[in-house]
Amino acid sequence: MADQANNNKPFDPMEPWRGMRDAYLDTWAKSMVEMVNTEAYAQATGAMLDTYLTVSAPFREAVEKAMLKTLEQLAMPSRADVISLAERMTNIEMRLDDMDAKLDALLKLTVRATPMTSTEAVAAPRKAAKKATPRKQAKKGKR
């Protein structure tokens, strides 16, 4: 009773069991870590994985065929269809990038071929704006 009054904790009859459980789990975890970090365990796990993949291959192929047929009946694209579209889109993007680079090169060549004076450079945007407006509006603006 004196211990209970000093600690202000109620007596828990399960506390010794929890202590034993924690010690058991710590010991078990340490031994498992040591076992898993061995070369023999890695080889055994690799052999089991190889066997599993070899045995499951026919089942996986059957599931893939069934999924393909189901997708065809539902008029939905398969994985191969989506990959094919992605490859086509990538090809189109690359071609557009190439065309953009070629157009930039042509633009640079045309700008170099026809140098403008400073007064022509200032007047060029004004001339382009006048050409874009209809004649009637341009005449009204002059009056």
C-alpha cells in the first residue's frame, strides 16, 4: 500500500506479462534480423521466387488473354493500344519540335538577308497595323 500511495499508480496485474512479451519480441526481432541478413537466406528466397515465377507464368498468361478478350468486348483499349498511342504522340511531338527549330532557323535567315534601317524598324509595326484594319475605318481615322 505504501508503494501505491507514493507512485499514485493503480496496481496493474498485467504489467509483468507485458514486460515478458516485450522482452520476447525484442529477442525475436534481433534473431530474425540476423537470419535475414545472411547469404543463405538470400539464396533460399531467390530460389523460391524463381520457382514461383516459373509456376505462375502460365496462369498469368491466361489471365492476360482473358483480360484482352474482355477489353475487346467492352470496346476499351488494352495496355498495348495505350502504349502504341503514347509512342505515336511522342513521335508527333518530336516532329513538331524539329519543324519549330527549322522555322526558327528560316526566320533568322530571312531577318539577316533583309536588314532594316532604324526608321523602317519603327514604321514596320505601324504599316502592319494599317494593313490589318479595313479601308473604311482607316479613312474615318484620317478625317
